[in-house]
Amino acid sequence: MATIWPQAGNDAWEVWHMRALWGSRAGRDYLSDALTLLPGWTREGRQIKRTLVIDDSQHAALTERIKVVADALHLQPEVRRLDGRTQIRLIPRDGETITEGEVTLAARIEDAYRTVTGDA
């Protein structure tokens, strides 16, 4: 597993903690534990999702950042703009269970969201 060093907009502790949760599965629901570290993200069936109220320029900037991270993780999130809101859905590639990759992407999206909106 690669070491994640703190960077601007990168809460390395949060990512490490989520990886620790995934790395020691002992009969608990670690997706729920990971989602407690990701405010605003919810599980809906076999996906996790987030809705953000941001303007069009913030949406464009966030979407670009999501593309870069998703490409690096080999994931394909669904990002769309609807009624002034940005909706993001992370669906597992195999259609079965959410993986560490989707949770990591959600954490990176949160970092990007904070950077784009100035809440970093």
C-alpha cells in the first residue's frame, strides 16, 4: 500500500484511517464506518452518492478534478448537474459491493470540493 503524504487539500489522516478500516475487516460494516468520515455521502443500495449545491463554475472545476482522480483510480463516477445541484454517484465496477477504491475516491472528491468552494 502506498504512503500518502499530507498535501494541500489532502487530509492524509482521513485517508489513512479509512484504509485502516478496510484493512482489518473483522465482521463489522466498514463501509458505514468509512461513511461516518465522509459527511454528506450516503449509501443507497450498491452505490454511494453525494449532492452538492455549487454554482456552474465550481461544478466545472470540481468535475475536472474528479476526472483526474477517477482516472488515476480507474473508476468511473457519475457526475451530473441538475436544478443547480451537482450529483455524484459512485457505483462499483463489478456491480456488487463498494470497494476501498470508491471510498477513497469519495474522500478525494471531498478534498476537491473543499478546495473549489474555499472551505479547505
